[in-house]
Amino acid sequence: MELVIGKRPTEPEYGDDKDIVTWVLSKTKDKASVLSIIDPRIADASKEYATKVLKIAIFCTNTLAALRPTMRTVVQMLEAAEPRQLVTVAIG
């Protein structure tokens, strides 16, 4: 979450007794809200990927540990979300 939204785990703007997870959850009610919290330094072309990564991060922070994905599942989700042009550049 920190990398995608460009903020620290605790910030004054989150409000009293809030951390990055509760703040993100409160801001992600709709797609426009999600895009509004993505770090503005992320290129527009990469915002869709950043949104997917943020959704995976939210999944990983479920309050019920039994509902959190395994690391194997997280890796699979990240690989499935990865833009193909980045794979080509990294390999080629």
C-alpha cells in the first residue's frame, strides 16, 4: 500500500486512530476514489496496474487471517496483474 499510494503507514491526514489500511479502505468505495489515492508520481499509463496492486494489498490486509491469501497466491495475482510490456522489457 505504501508504494502504491506514496504514503507512510501513519500520517496525520488519516485522522485519529487510523492507519494506512483503514484510511485506504475508507477511500476505496468506488473506482474514482481508488484513482484519487494512487501516488501522483505514478505515470498515467501505469495507474491501472497500480490499482490492481492496491486491490491485492487490500486483500492481504483482511482482518481475518484465514481469509488472507498465501504468498504463493499473492505472487500469482501479481504476475497475472503485471502489464505484459514490462515483462518483455525485463526479459528482453
